[in-house]
Amino acid sequence: DAGVTQSPTHLIKTRGQQVTLRCSPKSGHDTVSWYQQALGQGPQFIFQYYEEEERQRGNFPDRFSGHQFPNYSSELNVNALLLGDSALYLCASSFNRDSVQYFGPGTRLTVL
Amino acid sequence: AQSVTQLGSHVSVSEGALVLLRCNYSSSVPPYLFWYVQYPNQGLQLLLKYTSAATLVKGINGFEAEFKKSETSFHLTKPSAHMSDAAEYFCAVSGPGSGNTGKLIFGQGTTLQVKP
């Protein structure tokens, strides 16, 4: 049974560019959450998707957007990249009842 | 608003010694509490969770945590540290009304170093 997978593993972009990160949830899970983890910090909640809609959102600007597909996979898009967007982006999946969130290995984004 | 405070950003113990990682939370409603571990260059792995059942929760790899409402604490312990326990540990609480699957609020993390 595959766990949560994310792609790409690493990404280097320059300021002002746009980036798309991808996540496939654990088998049987229908909810995907995204977190940003800056170096030396705990993860910060970006948003959560369920039934292809954004269900919850953290304190992130509109430059951060997402999408969930009918197969429950998800994308995170970040526009107009800033140096401060450099971080590890973590995807977590869960089943929309009473299951915990399982995390993927993350995508390391570096903005130059 | 809910928050989590992990006391001590860095804890160092000798192999075989007791591990104690401290976590205090603030919440206006009964929380769900979690401990996750992160090894270098990896994602987060769930160690254990508290969901208002037994106050002493046993997790993987010999770790356990006790929920103490009066102290708003959820400290993580392990009787005997192994070298393989060296990692970053995060305490987290679910957002209000979100149960297990909602927004997780994390502490800043505690780096555990295990000395031979």
C-alpha cells in the first residue's frame, strides 16, 4: 500500500516565477492538506481540500492556491514567488471521518 | 486561538537514558493532540495521538505520552533512548472543532540528540 507521494522532490525557482507541486494521497484517503515548513520551524497549515473544494485555509496570501482532482490527488500553486517562500512543502492525507493525517516526504522549494 | 509550546528546542540524552520532551497547549475546547517525528530530509511520521480516550497513550518505537488537562500538557517520554531516536519531534493540536482531520497547529519542534 503506497503512502502519500509528492513530486518533485526538489525544485529551484527564481523570484517572480510560479510553481506547481503535486501530491497523491494514501489509498482510501479523500482529504488532502498542505503545510509549509520553513527551516528550523514547525509546519504551518496552508489549506485543506475535500470533495474538490477548499475546506479550511490558514493565514497565507492568495498567491497560494490549490486544486483537488476527482481521484483525490492535489496540486499546490504558488504565484509571484518570493525569497521567503523557500521551504519544505508537506502534503498530508486523511479520511474524512476520524483518521489522522499521514504526511508525504515533502517538496523542497528554493527561491533564488 | 489554539497554540502549542514545546519547551526546549534542543534536548540531549545519553543512550539508555530517559527521554522527556515537553509540550504544553492552549485550547478553549477539548483538543486532539499528536506527536510526530521527522528524520532528516523526510516527512513527518505519527508517533501517537490523544483523542479523549485514555490519558496515557502508547505509541510506536516505545514512546508514550500522558495527557494532563490540569497542566495543559502532553509530554512525550521513552524509558530508554536509542541512537535511532535522534530526530526532530513535533507536538501538534487539531484546530477547534476539527477533530482528527482538521488543521494541525504545530509547535516549533525539539531536536533530540542521543549520545553514545
